[in-house]
Amino acid sequence: MFRYKTAKLRDRVTRIKDGIVNEFLIEGDSKALLFDTGLDLFNIREFVASLTDKELIVVNSHFHPDHANGNHHFEKVYIGERDLPTFTTDDVYFKLVDDIVAAVFEKYPKTKKLQKWIDRLLMTKPGNTQYVPLKDGDTFDLGGKTLVVKDFPGHTPGSITLLDPAERFIYAGDASDIDIWMFTNPGCSLHTYADEGRRYYREVAALGYTKYRGAHMPLTHSISFMRDYAEWIDRLTPQKAFLKLSVPGAKSKLCFAAAPSRKHILFTSIYWAHQCDR
Ligand SMILES: [Zn+2]
Ligand SMILES: [Zn+2]
């Protein structure tokens, strides 16, 4: 049976393995920060209480269910200002799921049986959580350790990363990971993401950062991935996809692309054909 497992990522940083995603518990002298709350298959709040008794700050890298479904266990969650949830179709992610699910149900009525699982796994519960918006440059002082918020939009409009300046280490959420799911933000072109990736890389490289960890990455990686991935995704076209799917309710075809990389092993992405438009 699945249970949370932990691994030490760095000094005073615990990686909480949550199936397909990782949450990170970063401890200072007086406070601890939980970066993402995961899938909510178990009670993340109780689990974290078994790891630390320090005052806990909870932050989401972005508002996707595999990172935010456990939010309802907490009174307060910090999140990038452009991912601040309304739990309505004003939210990019909710609108995408709503449009596609409605169209799929209409075309294949038997799939309505899946509603319970869609609600459970794909739609984060509002709960009584207070959401506090974060701006680029905001800091968290954990006592002897300070973390800095840095925006890296694209995967979602409000994706943020956390910089640890003392360690020159970055926690990137899904903003830059092994496989960047661009289809979750259909209004963002791949070229805009590439520009953000190049900008982000330039800025953190100039500050001396060399390593980062994405939420789904099996290993810590060099920030050069961000720069090289930006070049790759900037050149993607619908024709370069190895698989294209028609999805009910979607504006264009869903494309799956992958390419080997000598330095980074593999680049992959899932995107809508229209996101290749300039
Ligand atoms: Zn995500
Ligand atoms: Zn994710």
C-alpha cells in the first residue's frame, strides 16, 4: 500500500515522495516551509507534523492538483499571485478541465461515471484555506535560512520557484522539469515560455546558481537544462510531434514531442498545436 516516504535532499531539506510528485520540507532554526501539499492521498499535515514541530509555512509552486490537493488541511497557503485560485472557470486550469470534461461527457456519456474521480484527483477542494498571493522577490525567513520567491511563468500563469541563496540551490516546482506540460496553460505560446526560460536562466546564472530540483525530477539537475530546453521548445512545431490527439472541447490537437539530448538525456513536452503559433 502506498505511503509517504522520505529522503534527505540536502542538509535540513527532506524530500517527501508522494507517488508521482515530490514535496519539499525545508527547515530553518525557528520555522519550516513545506513547498507543495501533493495529491492528498494521505494527510500531508499529519505526516509533516511527524517530521518537524517547528512553525510551518505552506507554499504552492503553482495551482495544479498534484501540488495543491492537500491545501485544505492548512489554514493558510501562499501561492504566486497569478495562480491565486478562485475555484471557478476564471482559473486557467479549472476552465481547461471544465471545457474538456463537458465535451467528453457529451460525446461519450458513459464516462460520466468518472465524475467522482475527476473531482477527487483533478479538482482541488477549496476548503477553508486562506490563500495569500506572492510577488516575485518576496522572502521567507525561517531563522538562519531565507528563501526568495522567483517567478517562472509558463506551465501555469503564476508558477513560482524558491531560491536558497546561501546554498545557491533552486526548488522549481513544475516551472522547469523533465517533461513540461505546456498544454495546461493553453493561452501561453511555446515561444513565450522559451523567452521566460532564457530570462530565468540568465538571471539565476548571474547570481551564481548552478543546480535545481523540479517537483517530478528523479535527480537534481544543472540549470543549463533550462537554457537548452528553451532553445528546444522554441523550435517545436505540430509536425515534430510523434503523436497528435484530437481532444473533445479543445481548440487544437494535443501534441506529444520528445527528442534525445546528449547533455540532458531527453527533452519532452505535451502542448496544443496552436501554442506553436507566433
Ligand atoms: Zn503542474
Ligand atoms: Zn506537477
